[in-house]
Amino acid sequence: MVASLLRLTVLGTLAVQAVCKTFNTSSLLSYQEKPRVFILSDISNEPDDQQSLIRYLLYSNQFKTEGLVASTSTWLRDAVHPEDMLQVINAYGNVTDNLNKHAPPDAQYASADYFRSILRSGAATYGMKAVGSNVTLSDGGKLLLERLQSPSEKPLWVLAWGGTNVLAQVLYKIHQNYSSEDAAAMRSKLRVYAISDQDDTGPWIRRNYPDIFYISSTHGWNQYGMATWIAISGETYYNKDEGGPNSTTVTHEWLRDNIQIGPYGSVAYPDFKFIMEGDTPTFLYLIQNGLGDSENPGYGSWGGRYTKVDPSTAVDYNHYSDAADRVVGLNNKTFSSNYATIWRWRDAYQNDFAARMQWTLPANSSKANHHPVVSVNGSKELAAFKVTAAAGTTINLDTAGTYDPDGDKLSYNWFQYEEPGSDDWNVAGQVPALNLTTVQNGQQVQVKIPASEDSCNGKGDNPSGCWLLHLVLEVKDNGIHPLTTYRRVLIQTTNQTISA
């Protein structure tokens, strides 16, 4: 263990204490659905896996976690370390009661005993050595197979923070022991988000089972600086997009002041060696904050934006890889890169992390903040709000009913997210522009749909050639660690002449 794991910090590390705000837990942001999650981690090859697991558990009330498996990778070839995952779980157990004071009644945090019950070891060998007819399934592989055999039709998200040989050995056994129809049905439940390829099983999986929904940056072996996920914190280490993101919130100093605090963060969260939390984008992609849509990687989320490597229908190839966003950085320069699809949300996801770490503190020392609850035209769901609008018309969107559980002041920011509407590298001048007029400091917006020669110019994905346009509402409170909730509005444009 790194020395920082043994360092204890005074509970009140944040210098100024504040009386915990009064709120009703039933008024907190809740979640209609909980994605099924199964994590593979080469924990202990470096500190970032441990960091990511610590953050994951702070978000775990949003998910149905079905497995935590210690795995190998090219960096940890012949050993697995479930005991290090257990250490994090034990520290989490010390603060679960505190966390549940900040969770809605229908989305409570699971006990440490539950997480201990789903902790397993993967094969303690490298890559394809764990795959074959004479190879016994690891304990982690047995649990994954059991989850895929579940009658649940909900997707199972396998988040691969290291190598993927646990998944590969299960797929091999399924191919051996099930009919082609049953095997395909089990694979159809899989959703994979891998932090690049960290052994030789990732390419094997995609080559042999191209039908599997698989998100992974594609680049030369060990060329991680090309991957989207490094943008969680790696602009300085990898020399990518420096000056764009706010780098101050991913430093040792910021983490020491905001994360390595209290009975959880001070005990369990280590200093980073290369970059902070390289594996975290896998579950930031699934965060239920109103921004992303897990079944549509091209929509973009805190975990990045990805598009199909081959969108043709000739091959059923469901591999999604890096896409680019065009974002103005802190230095007022415009960046067009795959990295920008993550770092553009840096302030929001780091403030969110810091606020959740405050939830682990006792009430008398916590600067607790809670997420705004957003309503658009009376709908408070986190899924996208869908509108059909004729070219040239105006639609009105109203946030009446939006509130902050703590009574904080709210700011409203509407913007068109152009990139999800197109697979072009540079969408400037390609995606029809919405004309936005805000009223009452953004609490209402009038949206003018472009004329038919732009909205329905034959380049949209709709069979009519009309565009699906993405509008995002960003609602932020003014708490000590400001929290943001989003609502995406999907506007399907139509041509009145064609419709008539």
C-alpha cells in the first residue's frame, strides 16, 4: 500500500465548518432506473483503480452493482488483489449511515456486507491464457455467467478497468455450452465500457463477437495518450488540450483539501501516481444526472462521447470509439478533440465528487449540498424530454417546478449540443442552429426551429432527411460545491410540406 493510505487526516480538514442545511430526503433527486453494473479491476497495479472504486461507491446508490472482480492486465499479469477492494469496502462501511442521510428513500446506499458478498477474484493469469476448453472459470467468471443467466432483460454493464479476460472466458464457455440463439441472447444483454485494451482479450472479443455493444478507445498498443478517458485528469501528464480544462481541480492539493478528508477519504483515497482516476469515465458515463443516454454513446455524457466505428448495416459491428467535441476552453481557445468530450464537464463532475465526499462526514461537520431537481414543461424525469417541431416554428420550454432541496439559488443555462446531431468531425456550419431566446433568467426559453431548407435538408438521420437536434438545460446551485443537474431536450424536426 502506498504511504498515503496510512495517513490520517483530522476530520475537519476543510477549515470552515457550516451547520448542515435542513432538507427532506423525500425531496432529493431520485432515479427511475438503476443500471446493472459489473466491475473488473486490476486494482493495485497503480493507485488509480482504488481511487475510482472509492468514487464509484459514493455513486453506488444510482446503480445495481452485481459484481466486483479483481482482474489482471498487462501491468499486473500474474496476480489479483481482491483484498485491496475489500479495504475500500470496509472504509465505505464506516460511512454508509452518513451517506444514507443524503440519499432519497428509494435509492439508499447498500451495506458494506452486500459489496463484500459480490467480491470475487478473476483468473490470476494474463489475457488469453484464461480462455479455453480446458480452463476452469474463475470465481469472478462464474459470477459474471450467473448474472448473464439471470432472467432480467435489463442490460448488464461490464466496466473494465484493466484486462477483460474474465469476460472473455465467460463468452468462450457460453459459445461452448449454449445454442447459437441462446448465446446471442445472452450477449445481447452485455454492454461493455473498457479503458482501452489492457490485454489481448479485448481485440479477441470484438473480432469473435462483433455484435456485443462495446465502448473502447482504439489506438496503438500502450498509446494511452490517444484515448478519450485520459481527459478525466490527464491533460498535463499527457500534454493534451492544456489550457482547456480547469486543471486545478485534479491536483494533489485539491484532492487533499476536498477528497482526502473524513473517515472515508482520508483513510482510503491514495495519491495518484500518473493521473487521477483513469477508470472513472466508465461509470461517469452511466451517471443519472439528466445529461447522458447510456444506450446512445454518441449523445455524450460525463464519461465522454463515442460513435460507431462502422455504422453500416452490412456488418453487425457494435464497437463504439472516440468522437470529438468542439469546446472553448478556459484560455478562450477552441479545442476540437475527443478529450474535450470529457473535460468540458470537469467543474461539474469534480464539484459533484467533493459534495458527495461531504456526505460521508457527520452532520455537524458536513457542508452538505444536494442536487437541483429539474422540471421541463412539467416533466421531472431524468430521461430526455422529446419534442417534435415543424421547421420554422417556435416551441416554448418552461422550468416551472424546478427546485433546490436546500433552498439554494439556481442558475439556468440552455445550449445547443451540436455534435450529437452529426457524425462529422467538425459540425460548425453543418448542424442546423437553434435560435434561443431566454426569459426570466433562463427559467423559460423560446426555441426557433430553423427553416425547412436547413432543418430538413436531407442530411438528418430521420428517413425524411430532417434533423434530430439536441438542446441541453444545465441547472446549477450556488452551494459550497455547486451541483449541476441537466435535462436534454431532443427536438425532432419535421417538414410541414412533406407531412401534409
